[in-house]
Amino acid sequence: MNGSFFSNPTFPTTQNMNQVVSPPGNISSQTTFPLEQSLIENILRLNKGKRVRVFASYPDSNEWRDKIYTGIIEQSGRDHLILSDPSSGNWWLIRMLYVNYIEFDESINYNPDYSDTFD
């Protein structure tokens, strides 16, 4: 119907889903972080153990519209951040979806060498 202007869509099959694509220049050997992790996750991992304030918003909640978590970075993943507060004994698992920004109480460890490889 559309002639040859648009090609028909193709969907992944088990044959082409199992193919492994290597990045140019063997990027994975240049960094200590797997490529599937986000840059913000890498920055948070580099700053594990530092005290932070996490500003989060929950748009569907009237009670928890805006919340500030203060604690120490314990772990981070692609979609979450785990904080602890030793003074209160509280632990928080915060979805990155709700994080607006993070304030650090000290300088941030940041390695720009790996960020240039993802362009």
C-alpha cells in the first residue's frame, strides 16, 4: 500500500536477539563500569559512603508531594538509590524516577574519562 517509500517494520526474533554487539574501540576494557549502567549510577557509585540530600517529588501523592532524604549513599542501581541515616537508623530505597537532584556535603568524585566514551 505504501509502495517502497516506507519499509515494513521488523520485530526481533530469538535469532537476532542473542547477537552480542561489541562497542568500537573495546570501551568495556577502558572503564570499570559495565556499559549498561547509566552515568548517574556511575557517579553515585563513585561517591558511595558520602552524605547527601536527595530531593524527590511524588506527583501522585498529596501527602508526599516533595520530600528531602538526608543520608549516606549505600548503593545505587540503574533505577534506585539506597540511603542510610546512622543517627536515626533509617534506610531508604528511592526510585530514581522520583529523584529531582542530589546535593553533596563534600566534593563529588567524578571520572569524566568514561563519560566521553558514550557519545
